[in-house]
Amino acid sequence: MALLNQLSRYEKEAAMDMRIWQQKMQRKPSLRARVSKKLQTRINSYIPEKVHEVVTAAIRETVKGMMTGAGLINPPPLTGIDLEGREEQARGKIKLYKNTAAAEGAITGAGGILLGLADFPLWLSIKMKMLLEIAAVYGYDVRDTRERLYILGIFQLCFSSQQHRNLVYQKLASWASAPELPEDLNSLDWRTFQQEYRDYIDLAKLLQLVPGIGAVVGAYVNHRLTDHLGETAMNAYRLRYFSGN
């Protein structure tokens, strides 16, 4: 990291926030978290393999489609602006997408089970599009495979157990010299990706299917977790900014 006295006031504040975030990313899993993870693993073991394959394929294709699609969702990297300016724009993107996600969650939550199930791919697409735009705001070219993989790492930091989060954080913290990266999106461990994601959001999304409260739950959960993802993304890019990569 650059010497503290060489940073602007805003950069110093951002660095302090990032350090607090880093501590959270490296915490040891609590007893409750470990017990919960074991329970989720046991539940997953009872699910037929064919179901795991179908869900993994659905998430893989949805994510890949968003990340390799048309130029409209591959914004050009922002240049010629300081960290404060970048983060002002990043916060604007987060506000836009968390409000969009909340509206989508309310609509699908009010529509019962069928529309509630439609929320899964729709909300996933909203989150991925937001991450692509935040990456570009920080000056990274999202057409680069490594940048897309970094985005997926951010996603896993946000929607994973603490145990898996620790592993992902280590990879992102040493991104410039990371020796073991998948060669492309097809090489990613999509099975782990989808299971960690589903385990993280399953309870909240089940409540969204409950008649009478689905709309409220859908709006609240989508808004809160999309905001959490945006905060995670900002700190992950601060990590690269202050390490010079």
C-alpha cells in the first residue's frame, strides 16, 4: 500500500474502511457458522445428483451469458479520475441496482410461487450487471477474462460461508501474482459456486414464496443483499487500488 502520508484525506478514510472489511473477510468461522455449514452440507448430500447438475448448469449459463454478452453490458473502463470520483460513481451504480433489485423482488414476491421462482435468475442478472459496471468504474476492462474471474470472486466473497470466504479472499488479495487461476469461465468450479450461493440465500428466498409476505420479503432481501454486494465490490477494488494492481 502507498505510504499513508502520500494519500489524500479521502484515500486515507477509504483505506481505513478497507482494513475493517479485510478483518471481516479473514475471521475464523464461528461455532454457529461451522454447525450451519455442516447442516447445509448434509442437506445437499440428500439432494439427487441430477438436481445439482441442473442447478449448476442453470447458474453457470446465466452468469456466463451476462458476462460474455453484448457490449451494452460490457462498459468501457473509466479513466482519468481519482478514487473519490470513482467511488462517487460506484455508489450511484449501487443505489440504482439495489432499487431495481428491490422492485423486482417485490413484483416476483407478490406473484406467488411461479413468479417467486423467476426471481432467482432475474436477481442474479441484476447483481452481475452491477458488478460489471462497478469494475469499469474502477478502471478495469471487463472483456478481459481475468477481470471476469475477479468479479466472480467478489460474488463469492459476498455470498459464501465464512469458511469459503476465507479461501476466496486469499486469492483476491494476491490477485496480481495468483498462480492458479482458471483459464476461462468454463474452468471455474461452478458446483461450489452455486452451492455456496444457494446455501447463503436459501432461507430468505424461501420466505419470499410465502403468500402475504412475499412482496415485502422480496423487496427487503434483494435491496439489502444487493447493497451488501456493492459494498463488497468497492472494498475488493480498493484492495487492488492500494496494492497498485
